[in-house]
Amino acid sequence: MRKTVAPPAAPALSPARIWQRLRPRLLRETYALPVDFFRVLSGVLLLVYFVSLFVQVRDFSSRDGLIDHALLQKIFWYTRIGLFQAELAPPDGVFYFLYAFGALGCLAIVAGWRVKLCAALLFIIAVSAQRWNFIVMYVDDSIMHLVLFWLLLLPVGRTLVLSEWRRDGSAAWERWKTTVVPGTTVYCLLLNLSLLYVVAGLWKLESPLWLNGFALYAALRLPIAYWPDYWGPQHLPVLAVFTHAALIVEPLTPVLLWLRRNHPLKWIGLLLMVGFHLGIIATLRIPYANIACIAAAVLWFRDEIMQWLLTPKEARARLGMRPAFDRAGRIALIFIALMCVAQTRRLTILWLSYQPAFAVLWFGGIAQDYQLFNWIHTKNWRGEHSVFVTAPGANPTPIDPGEFFPSSLRAVLLQSYLHDVRWIKIPEENRPELKRAILARFANHFCRDHPRDGAISVTSRVHQILPEDPLLLRGQTRFLVEFECRGDRAIVCQTMLDSQRSGRCRVWGPSASAGR
């Protein structure tokens, strides 16, 4: 009698074993109400975001704003994949209409009216706006269009529909409480958030300022902070504790949030997550991404929420399991696989680097990079600006630097390119042209909103925020630009890239260069 030999068991952490355990969970149904709670919260947040885009049209989206869109699309050809083309730059009214339409679409998402269609249209507008203003995009833009992407995949709009509530009243609520939907995309969204926390946390370990406890102090002295002048060396000991705590909290948070329902450590994870994001919201001007992460708590705690809402009899009805992945679930799984490869950076998976994955995501409208503040040791700049106006035959008179440099976060990001702090990689041969364009646009902005007679000279004292100079005493003074206003347009006399004044500008009195 022949003895049958059983095949060797798969290793405990083999891909096949991991997928075998993960697949049933991904196919498990989930209650629809928490998913639609997330939809409503996201819709409100997106509404505020589109209103902010509407308000900033004149400064950024406008063809006469602070960004030279033609130059931008010449340098970055791939930003042309969108609604807006520099050769046919739309008038400001088009941007106002699209962003207002986006705000109305957000209200429709909140109300549960044609959610998928609205999310698709808003996704196209948001992605196009981000690419149109590519060099001043930041994490809030990336997370907002990521939220719209997930609204396209999540099973939303089955509950919390305004028209159903108006028609059926409390009966609609009773029906909604027991409505179930496929859970695959919900789990994939949570995997996406977990990737964000883990990758962002681990990348910080490469920064010496995070390891020595100085990173948070440097971040709070950046011009993107609300009160950069408040913080001083006396705060360093406390901020060092929070800096090292962030290195633990950020990658640990998703581990705690994946624990079973009502696990005590899961509630600690919630407190850590909310405290982490509220701290950022209170100190740095990047609210949208952090509020979106807090809003996702309704998905992390969907079982706990339904435990509170359902009666014991209703709660006994167990969630079922779908026989196979639906189309949205398959797309979500492919997206997560691409995102994992795109965030590897220095690794090679299946003989492919991260760049092809990034390219595929970009063509699909997704621009994600979870390196958040790990760059603090190289991009920690702080500028103190001086602006002087010299009228004919008069001495230079200082004016408010805010008249030349707007205080918005995007304007701050644009300024940084003048000091070789580049958030987007700029080819070396294009850097002088970009600097000239930025300076000319800021000058035109000044002449449009604050016209003055005389020569206007702008200088900046730039500091690098480092442990050896916490008081910012070692700054370097740089001349930026000198120009005149001719009506609402600027005539540039000299820039930081020129060795002498242009002959196009008149020489004013004996003190023409005293403001430098």
C-alpha cells in the first residue's frame, strides 16, 4: 500500500497564505450607514475646498495670476493631461464657473443625489486644477482628489439620501440601519490610509532632524505655520518630546485601528489619531488632509457605530460574504497594489521601479507621495522680506511686504522656488526662467493691487532652520527684484539673476538702490 505524502505546507507569511486569509475579509459585507456618514463628511469638506479654489482664482488659476501656466506646461508636459491648456487659457469666468459648479456638486454628494456622477465630474475638475497649478500643489490637494476617487469606488448613496428621508421619514432610517453593501472598497480605503501613515512615519526616520528631536520646532518656524514667530528655543525640550512621539504614533496608529471591535487599544488608537491630526490642524496651514483623516474614523469604527444604532435583535443578523469581488472592488485592489509599488522608491518589485506605477496612477488622475515632512532637514527655510519704494527725488520708504508677497500658503510655496527650495523637481536649465517668471508675476500682482509711483525694491533675508541656529541669526540677505509700475503692469528693472539694471527703467534720484 503506497503512502501518500502531503505537499509541504506554505510558509506562514507566503503571499498565497496571506491572500488566503485576507480574501474572506475583503469579501465580507459591511453596513452602509457608516460609509455614507463618511460620504457626508467628505462632501462638506470638499465644499469648503472648492470654495477656497474659487476664492484663489485671481491669484493662481487666472492667466494673469502668479503662475506662468505656459512655462509650467512647457517644463512639465504631463500637466497638460487635464481640462486646461496654456495655448487656450480660459478666462477667469470659466474657473469661477467650474469651481462654483464643484461646490454645488459637493452639496449634491451630501444630499445623496447622483453621488457617483457628481464625484466623477468633481474629480476631473479637482485633478485639472491641481495640474494647472502644479508647482504650488501640496498634500491638501492630493488628499482631496484622493477622497473623490474613493467616492467613485465606495458603495455610497444607499443611505442618508435626502429625497428618501423627505418621502419616507423615520421609515427610511429604519431601512437604512439594516442596509448592507460590499465591503471590499472600504477595506481597500483603510489599507490606503494605513499605507499613508506607515510610509510617512518610516520615511521620517531618514531625517536627522526627526531623529535628534528638532523637526517639529523647524516645522513650526516655517512660513506655512500659523504662528512661526511664537516659537523659540525655550520650547525646544517640549517640542523634542512631541517630535519623538510622532515617530511612534504615526506608524503605530493604523496597527491599533485594525484591532477587533471594542478592543481597548483600538480606542487608544482613535485618541492618538485625532490628537495627532488636531495638533497639525492647530499649528500648520494644511487642514483638509488632516480633517479627511479624522473623518475616516467613521470607517475605522463602523462596527462600533452600528452596535450603538442597532437593537440586540437587529445586531444578531450577521453580515454575509459576497461570492466574488465586484468591479469597484477589483479596481480598488489594483489601485492598492499600484500604490504600494509607487511608495517603495528604493526597492524594485517584479523588476519594476516605482516610476511606472507612478506614471499609471498619474494618467488615472492620482498624484500621491507619502513623504510628509521627512524633507524638513533640506527644505526648512524662513524668509523675512523688505520692500522699499523710492519716489522721484525722495528717500526709500518701507512698505508692508504683504503687498508684494500674498500670505496664502500657495504664495508661500511659490516664493520658495526663488530660494532654491523646490517642492517639485525643476530641470536645472529651466530654473532661471522660472525664477524670472515668478518675480515678474509677483511684481504684476503688486502693480495690479497696490500701484505706487517710483522704483520698488524687494529683498529677503533667508534663514535655514537648524539646531545650531534656533534663533535664526545666520540668515543671508538676497536682493530679489526692482521694478516700476506702469498702470497695472510692472516693468522689471533688475532681478536677482541680473548683474545690472535694465535700460527700460528710469533711474530715480540719488537713492535708487538704497533699498537693497
